[in-house]
Amino acid sequence: MKDLPAIARYMRLPEEQLRFPVELFHQGFEPNYLATYRPDELGGLDAKTLARLKRSVVYESNLSDHKDQIVIGLQKDGHFNDAVADALVQCTSISQVDAIAKNLRGKKTAKAFADSDPNIEKVGQAILLYRGDNIQDFQAWVQTQTGLDPQEADLLIPKVKRWLQLLLSEDAQLMLSLQRTLLKNAVVSVKVLPEPSQTTNQPADDLPATQLPADPPSTVASTAGPETAGPETIALEPLAIEASSVEASSVEAPSGSSVEASEEPPAKPLSPTLESPEAIASFKSDRKKPREIRTKSLSDKQLSPRQRRRRWLRGILESYSKLRKPVRDLTPFQVLMLSRGLRSQIIQLQFQIDSKHLVQLCRDSLCPGRHPMHPLLMEVADTGLKEFLLPRLQQDVLAILEEDANQALIESAVEHLETVMLQRPVRGHRILMIDAVGQKTAAVSIVDAQGNLLMTGDIVCNSSKPDVVSQNVAQLGQWVHEHQVTLVALTNGHARRYLVHSVAELMKQSAEGSLFWTFADRQGADAFCTSRNSLVELPKISRRHRAAVWLAWKLQDPLRQILKIEPARLRLGSYQRELPQAELEAALQEAISSAITKAGVDMYHADVEVLKRIPGMDDATAKRLVEERPKGNLNDRDALGKLLKESLSESRARQAIGFLRVYQSNNTLDGTIIHPEDYRLAERLVEHAQLPAPASAPDDWSKPDYEKIAAAIAAAQSMALDAPSSELVEAFGFDSHADEINPNFGVIDSQSDASQTPADTQDPVDTQDPAVAPDAVATPTIQASETTATTETPIAPESSPTPENPEVAEVPAALEESVQTPAPNEPTPGATRTPVSMPEIPEKPMERPALAIDADKLARSWQVGRSKLLSVSRALQFPFADGRDFQYPVPLRSYVPTMERLEPGSMLSALVIGIANFGVFVELGPDCTGLVHISQLGPSFIEDAHQFVQVGDVIPVWVLHTDDKKKRVALTTRAPGSEIESNHRDTDNPRQQNDSRNRPDRQASPQDRRGPGRPNAAGGSAQPRGDRPNNNRPDNRGSDNRGARPSGDSRGSYRKPDSNRRSNSGQGYSETGEGRSNRQVKISRPVPEKPITEAMQQGKEPLRSFGDLMQYLKKGPTTPETPPPSSSPADPIPSNETPSGTPEGANNPNPGTDDV
């Protein structure tokens, strides 16, 4: 394909290595299929690299199609020529193409402007083609060219200059060059505009008598004046005018009303003298001032969703008030927030750049080389640049940067989704889940190790007073004892700051090792409990308790539960709503497809939503498979393959068949992830390599009862959801979800105990994030009508629909018969009171068991690809293994952390409560917080923590050290033993090295710009590394402090680090394509310098080094002394001293170690 060289430069991989996979993409093969079943043919490219390659291919294809559409449109409008064609060829992004088209299709074109007066174009062309002597009288020269009188010539000259300026704006090549110059050299700064409401706080009576309300024009002039005072300070003029106009109008309205009120004559004036200004001023000064009314700031519930979002956005942008950095160095999150702030008229951007080079480019575009009218052309270029071109260029630059930022943040969201789905399951525990959401009470659910619901309940959640804590502990202790609970989980809802005291007291009163606890992220809970799927699975309990049950299930199997909801309704980032939703949705669907194909899909239990995400499948085939499987005809892969080939093409059916597991088939290989094309290899391994034949199905597997499932689904369709339609949570990340965003994570309700006050926050720390549990956003409002009256005892859940309990929906008889869900507060039918043993508490990833064969030897002797042989061998030896077990587990602790109990190296579950430029503040327990410095957020450099973590995230951390005196806890997200990734960058041409498609005007690619991330699979392909300018910083500067500059994947590794990280997995290519090792930097101890001898001081012996010279200069030359003849031999030097008399090790801070 013609775009392959550009893609190879973007991927920083050899073009020949990409040619074959690109051809397979064009044939319809998906990255997941190629990475799973054809890795040897692709040179070891892993699934992530292939997915990124496919996105690049799709983007280049869309770019080519977009160029063709623009060319057709420009040809119809008459704006297309060879120069425009050349400029379009150089465009490497859709935003650049749109910018060129927009400039050419302006409302006022040079041709339309010249049609108003034929002399305009005539004089303009004469100026450009003039090659005579210098013109002393330009007006007379114009008269000579046109034959007009002096007055008409004076009117014509400005029009000619304007025509020349319009020619500049229509020069596509010039605009492209100016864009690149701005992207390369411009420095951006931010000015935060005041809120319009803030200008109305001052009453008109407090204004001096001589001060009048400002007129809108004067306000605009005063506001825009400072922004354009300097020739090199460039502001967005349209936005400045709009913001100023709004501010002026807000000031004018109340002032005008006050003036009108003061002009009304009094009914009975006391005396004419009292109307003088002096008397009025004396009266106002003597009268008693009204008592100031102190009002609390508006709580989150008193603000509209749009106001909450705007308040959060303003908090982010105010931290950028001192921002001043090159445009090319803006992080994707900063670009997105600045663009949003401009659209919301909260900020004003100022671009500083040396305009001399830009003016020269414009002048050369008009007429290159020397020209007799050079001063006139320079005037035209300078005026046109500042008045017409720069405002357009600034918008174009922001559009280009925003397009790149969107791609980077989409990949960050994808990485986060994969981290959430592939989180290690919590197995073997009976879980008591406390959903910390509610105004008065929080929902509680208990499930056993198999996910069966044991009971539901409520506890008080609006206070942390001792009596309330004792009450909650008594109730929780009773439930723990009755149901033999081994794990208590507390979600990150807004009520957690009260409930964590109850959990801490419960853990303190429990026997050591008998009960564990952890934080749980409630993202997705409201999305599930307001869906029809929740009515099918949990029809007889309230919506609040369905959320609590689902959260407990999510701890036990995250992937299975997340597949029940739309991925866009998860909290994937505080920037999620600002991204293009169509592109985000497509990327998230690809991530889900990648996750479910890692272990295959159970053909019998999977629903349509899961089946259609398998590579090669479509909606129609997935629905048909669901309709055919209850008939009992799909008992093996042969029958399944025939069904797929009837609906799909050969290549698509070939991809789908391998990921569909058919359990209890006559051929036991049908229940594995082995592709039917590899059955012969599997049989050879079983026969000759003595590998065990796999079982036909897992031990606890059974076929589903399709009749009961169908009845339950049909009954659920007739049931009404609990919440009114106006209260349903819309998909997070879409515009319709704007009403559900609660940026005040952790802010106490106004109805809460007055003694509890929210923690103080500092301006630079972001503690108001809009991505706080969209699932927890609307719950307090809904629960106001859901909960019953709160008493001194915990509220018991309702077991039947009553008028006092409007939340529990009426269950149809068909559904009640089909789904045997235990009633709340009742034990599961058939359950017996048997002792529950405490499951094993993992502290580290499970070690991968070794294969029973020599894969390398067999691959060479059988002439089979090594990767395929390893894959088939693992599927035979471990057919039902879960790859998630090889990651770090969810931190489970038998105590709630306190300063006294924290030990270095211990793994804890932390809740993000604030984000600053220097790191992330996390909550470990009541009155126990810590800081994860930005250098400890991942294995490599992180420039903007907002891009990788958000307020409300639950992340695993390890304790570095504690300071009891200062009450400080230093934490890290790096797993023990993980290595620090370092980058070696080429600073000769930084912009060309780090641009996304080898262009100097684009940002770094997402893989280059993003900081930490989960490592690629072992043996994965090379991943590009960013090489943004390091400001003359040493390459190894960040080994222990800030890390190296950005590289690798996106957010995720600090959430669930992979123990199998290799030093160069997936990162095998540097900027030059050469492999590098990421060995830890060893710092050798300082070597004591060897002192110079006395002969050297006297000049009898030469000095050995510059160090000896420094010693010589410090000591100075000495004259030789003749020893007395009767002197005795010199005393020997003690063994523990050096010749200079210094004890050994005095200059060595660590004498007992060789390396640090």
C-alpha cells in the first residue's frame, strides 16, 4: 500500500516487517487472531502492536478518503490548483486537511473581493509583477496605472492591500508552513478569565460617585489591549472579545438598574439642600452599615450538573495560570483541558513567538526575492499576519494538537479498561460488600465463594460518631458471624469517610487472620443495576442492593461482570467526556474483544453481546448461534464450523471457530483454545511428547437451562425499572451523561453531621474530579425516596414490595419460578451451617508452571513455529488456566492501616483523593493518608498525573517509608523488584523524532507520550519510545527520582503490575531501531583518592593525574629536608590507616557495600 512507509515511520518498525500483517488486515483478519494463532509468521508482533498497527492503517485509509472528498469539493468550488494539491499531499492529519479547506472556502475570497472593483486586481498584479526602479510616490504610481484622480486612488490603495492579504490566506503552502512554525517555536501561556457572576458582587452603592459603569466597547478595549500590546504576544482575539463582552454585560446590568433606581425622584424631598452630593455622601457615611450575611458556598447538590462540571474545569485551569511552555511540550491532558476552557470562555491563550520569521514567510509568498516595493510588501505581510492569519493559525494549531491528544487519551482509556477487566479475581472468599453511597444508609450484600447471594441489608452511613460506629460494628459483626464472612469490601463512594471508621473498628475487634478487608471501585455499578440484565439475575431485590451484589461479583470475576455493561459507562478517565465518542467506543470494543479472546469464550453460556465481539463474528451470526444452541445440534466444533460458514466468509469463520470453546464434546480439544487447524500438532504432542489429554470441561461446569433463562428474560422485559426514566444513569462519557457527573468526590453532604468537615484542599491540588464514580453520582438523589426512616438500629432490607418500599419492583410469576434468587436476609436454599476455611491470601503473582517438554528442540525437529508449539503445549497442559492469576492480587489486609502499623514493603489498597503536579495523594484508612510522588507512579517518567489516574481510583501501592514525626507516608506503585525503565533520546531533531507520523508539526504518538503502563507480553514486538526534548537533562537522571522521559504503555501498570515484566519486553527498539537493555543503574562507591608523595610535592617525581595536581596546588611545594643522621627508621603506618593518616572507609559512606 502507498501509505506503508508513513505507517512504518509512525510505528518505528521496519517496513518489510509490517507489509505482511497489513496485507492480512486488508483480507479481513483481526489482530487478536493473528497474535494468537499466527505469531511466527509476523515476526513476533504481539497483540498490542498489531492493534496499534491496525488503527494506523485505518487512520491512513480515512485520511486518504478524506483528502479525496476535499479535492472533489474544492474542484467544484473552483479553489483547486497544483499548489493546493501539493499542500494536501504534505498533510499528515485530517485536521490539517480541514484547515486548508476552511481557509480556501472563506466567506471573503480574493476573487470575490476583486470583483467589486476591477482596479483592485489590476493594481495588485502590477505590484507583484513590477521590476522597475524604486517608486517614490506610490499614490501617483497608482494613478498612472488606473487613471483615477488622487481621492479615488487613496481609497483604492487600502483595498489593494486587503486583496493581497486575502491572497496570503488562500496560499495553502504558506498556511502549512506557518502552522509548522507555530507548532515548533510558539510558547503558550494561559490567562484565566473571571467568572461573570463575580463582577456583580459589588453593589452600586459602594462605587464612588464619579465611577460609572463601563461601556461594552471600552471594556473590550481594556481587556484586549494588554493582550496585544507586545508584537510577540498573540492572543485569540475572537475569544477575548466574547469573554470581555460577557463580562461587560454582567457588570452593566446591575449597575444600570441601580442608576435607574437612584434617578427616581423621592415622593417627599425633605429639603433642597439634602439633595447635594455632599449631603448624600455624609448621610451614607453616618448611617449604620447593614450586617453582612454570611452564606455557605453552594454545595454540590445546589449546583446544576453543568455548574459542577464548570467548577471542576475551572479548578483544573486555574492550576495552569502560571503555565508557560512550548506548544509542542503540552501534554495530551493539558491540550484537551485548554481546548475545553477556550470553548467555555474560562481562559484565554496567548501565543508568544518571534513574528519576524513569520512576516518574512508571508512576504516571500507574495513575491520571492528582491522587489522594488519591498517596504509595501512587508507592511502588507505584517498587517495581514496579525489581523487575519494568526487567529486562524491558532485555531488550526489547537485543532491539530487536539486531534493528537484525543488519540493519546483514547489509548490511555483503553489501557485502563484492559487493566480493570484483567484484574486478578478474588477467589474462595465470602464477601460482605458495603456500597458507600447514600444519604442516610448504605446498601450491604453478602455473597459466598460461588457468587450465591446470602443476604442484603443496610447500615447507617451519615456519621462517624462513636455511638453510630458501635451500632454499625455490632450489626456487621453479627452478619460476619452468621454468614462466616472472610472479606469485607468498602467501595469508594462519598460515604466511605464515615463507614471506614466502622470497618476499622470491626477489623480491630476481629481475631487476627479471621477477617480481611479491601477497597473496591464501584465504577459500573449503577450501569448494571439500571439495566435489564440486573432484573434477570436479581429480580427480587432493590436497585441499591443489586449494585452491591454486582460489586461483590465484580471482585470475584471482573471480566465477566464488566461484559454485562457498556464499557463507556465505566470511569476511564476525567477526560472521558471530552473525547470523540465514536472513536472511543470503537477502541473500547476492540479492547473488550482482546480481553475475552485471551482465554476463549464458552459457546453455551455466552450471550449475544459477548459473541459478537469475537474476531470474525457479526451480530446476525451471534444471534443465530444463540437461537440454535438450545436445540442441541451444536455439540462439537464440526457442527459449529458448518453453522459459521453458512453466515460468514471463509476467513471470518476461520477466525471465530478457534475462540469458541465447546465443552463436553466428543473431541476434548474442542474445549480448549487450540484452533482446529492445530489439532494434528496437539495430537502429536499428546502421543509423542506425553502431554496429558485435556478434560472435556472444567470440573464445576454444567450446561445452562435455556428454558429458564428464556422465561427470565421474557419476564424481565415486562418489568419496570426501579428508577424513573429521568433518573436513569446515561452512558458515561457521552453528552447525555453531563447531568450525572459529580466532581466533588468525597465532599460531605449538607445533611451530614456538622462536626465533620471536609478536608482542606489547596489550589494546586485537584480534589474535584468529574470522573468520580458516575455510578455513584445520582445515587444519593435516587436513594432519598428509596430508604425508609432511619432509627437507632440498622435498617433491615425489604423482602416484598410494599407502598413504603417503592424501590422493589413487582416480580412476575414466570420470573419468580424461573430464577431461584434467595430472598434478602434469608440463607440460600439448601445451604448448611458448615465451617468455612480461610482461603489463601496471595501476596504476589502466581509463578508460571514450567512446561513438561523442550519446546525449542521439538520446534526444530518437527519444523514447527516455536510460538505455536508453546501455545498448543500450554493449552494441553493447562487447558483451563486463568492468565489473570499471574498478576499481582487485590491487596487484602487484616487491619485498616494506621501510621503505627505501616511497614516498608507492605502492599496496600489506596484511594486517590487528590492530584497535584508533584504527585498523588491517597487515602489508606481513617486519618492515614500518603503521597505517591510523580516519580513513583510508574516504571518511567510521567509528566501529567491526570492522564493516568483520577480522583476516586483505587490503586495498589507499596510503602516506601514513613515519618512518624511529620505524619508522612511515602508510597510507590512500583512492585518490589521491578526495574526502572530508562530512555535514551536523540535531541538533535526532537520534533521529527517524536511526532506521531514522522512529521515535525505533530505531537508525540500516544505510545511515546504516555508514561507507565502494563508491560507487553513476553516476546512481544518492539514498541516506539518517545524522545521529546529533555532540556539538556542527563538521560539517566530519573533512575531514582523522576524516571526517564515518557515511554511505553499507558496507565495500568501501577494499578496491576505484572510480575513477569522483562527489561525489554515490547520495548526492543530504540529510535534507531537498535535493541537496548534496561538494566538497573549501579552506583559505585566513591574511591578514596590516593595522596601524592613527598617527592611529588618537591618536584622530584611526576604527578599522575589532575587529581594529584589539585592536591599539589592545595598543599603547595615544600623544600626537601635533610634527615638527621641519628634518626631512627620511620614508624610503620598502622594497618587501619592510609598513608595520609585517614582511617580506611572515612571517605566511603557505605564501606561495607560495593554497589548501591
